[in-house]
Amino acid sequence: MEILFFFDWYDGPLSGVARYGGAEYWFEAEGREDETFALKIEDRRLFLYPISADELAEEAFWQRLYEKYVRDKPESEKWKFYDPYEKRKKPDHASREPIGWFVEP
């Protein structure tokens, strides 16, 4: 199990892309959408959901923009990521049947 990148964070990852068994999956914390997720990372279950190659490419695109405009960047640059990110059609990877879950060590 390897977390490749994340999109939501609250004292630990809430959603993103992980590699398991040589394949990439979307992961999402149980209760992320309604904010009932476990506050302590050691109590948080992260579910793995199938993701297509096109969906993975789309998530990687957003990750590159995040790195370019947000990570360790001044506040004045962050809108270049967050404006288009918030306006995109939000994917619903977690509507699929999960293949399993894990706990972040």
C-alpha cells in the first residue's frame, strides 16, 4: 500500500490516489462527504475504489496543478488551483463498490 497523492487532508489524508497490488485506486475516508470521519488518523478507515485510466490521468492533472500553485506557494498564487478545481465536475469515485480498506500507519 502506497499513497501516491492526496486531495483532502484533516490531520491525515481524506482522499486521493493510492497504489495497491501494482494498480492505482481512489481512496476516501469513511465519512468524508458528511464530515463524520474519525478525527484521529489511527481510527480512520480509508476505502479503496476502482479508478479508470482516464480518471487517474484527470486526478494526476489536478495533482500537478496543486504542486505548481499551492504546495509551499504564497497565498496570492493558490487561487490558480482552487478556482478551477472547485468549478470542475466533481467525480464520484466513492459511489463504486470498494475493493477493501486500510488504516494509515
